[in-house]
Amino acid sequence: MSPAPGSAMIPPAGRDLLAGKVVVVTAAAGTGIGSAAARRCLEEGALVVVSDSHARRLAATRDELARVYGDRVWSTPCDVTDEGAVEALVAGAVRQFGRIDVFISNAGLGGTSSVLEMTDEQWLRVLDVTLTGTFRCTRAALRQMVAQGHGGAVVNNASVLGWRAQPGQAHYAAAKAGVMALTRCAALDVAEHGIRVNAVAPSLATHPFLAKVTSEELLAELAAREAFGRAAQPWEVASVMVFLASDYASYLTGEVVSVSSQHP
């Protein structure tokens, strides 16, 4: 029997969409979109560098992936708020695998606070990780790809909140709207080099970390707004990232692809 429309199926089998490509994924520890992206890229034949600011969780993720994919996966810690650490991530990936073909900039930080109570510190912290961190990663990846001279792809993780309003999310929504604008402008900056820059904009993807920082009531309310009546699984967002990273998206650049079944 076929699954019901929109039901949470198992991830599709890999088809070597990224065979032989070197992919770097930030915020890849744990069970969220980043780790799902790393796994999907490995399933599609890539060599993958996983990175995260949480060294212990990163090591656990790397060990789990390496049990299946061996030396096709390598890890190194990186704090995207540190320019030197981002540059070291790119340099380390090149030392390990010889080049970078795809960079998935996934690191982000959320939180909930009304503008009435939000402090400068809260605002700046979210923007530093979510927007400026994405800028640092995009810049470092693009410089490396330009130097290599054979194209490449950057995939940034935005959010539908870059388009839509939600109470208590002014800092996060502003940061994600900035990621969208950064993506569009960076794409034009490097088009002449044959490098593509795109982004995904998920609406709601459930994983244990999100459940820890978001109430069950809000998660249920957000899921009810989706056409399928459920949140996305992280691998469903990751699969769109893989598409944007692959040659199937060869004519897409400066685009933000909504990964959502939610309609206003």
C-alpha cells in the first residue's frame, strides 16, 4: 500500500548525485538538519567534512557516520562567530580532501523574545551566528572555490520566517531574511566563476533539540498549519539541499527554495 500523501517516509536511496564531490557541512552535530545533510550527502557518494562548535557532540556524530562510511567522513570543530575558525575549517577540508566542491552553511541560533523585552545582546548574538556566521562561511567557501577555478555550490539554510511574521522572532526572522539577501547578492558576485549560491527555507523540521527549546503547544500549533498536518523530517530538508548542491540544479543560482507545506 502506498503511504498517505505527506506521510513521513524513510529517506530515498542514494543515486550518486554527489559522487566524488567534497562537501563541508556546518552545525552538523546532533540530530538536526545539519547532521541529516551530512548523512544525505554521504548516501549520495560525497566525501564529507562535518563541523560544529560542540566538540563532544561532533565527535559522536563523526564516529556514528564513520562506522558506515569510513574515511569518507572527517570532522573538525568550528565556531562560525570566529573568522579564523571558519578559515581554518576551509583550510582543513582542503588539506584532508584536496578541494571543496560544496559548502552547506547550516549554523544558526534562535530564541523567543518580544521586541519589547529583547536586549541588544540577544539581538546581536542571533545575528552574529545566524547571519554573520553564514556570511563568514559563504565568503571563505567562495574564495576557495574561485581559487580552485572549477565552479562549486554553496547552499545556505534560511527559513520561511525570512518571509513571514511570527511573534517573538524579530531577531531570528531578520537574520534569516538577511541570509536570503546575502544568498541572492553573493550568487551574482560569483556567477562569472561558474559557482552557484542558493538557499533552502524550511518552515518546520522537528528534531530533539528543537523539542527542548520549543513548547509542545507551539510545535503542535505550527504543525497544524502545514498542509500535511505534520512537520518535515530533517532529511526532507536535507534532500532539497542535496538537489541544490547537485548538477541537477546547474541553472539555479540566487534562489531561495521553500521547503514547506504551509500556506498563509
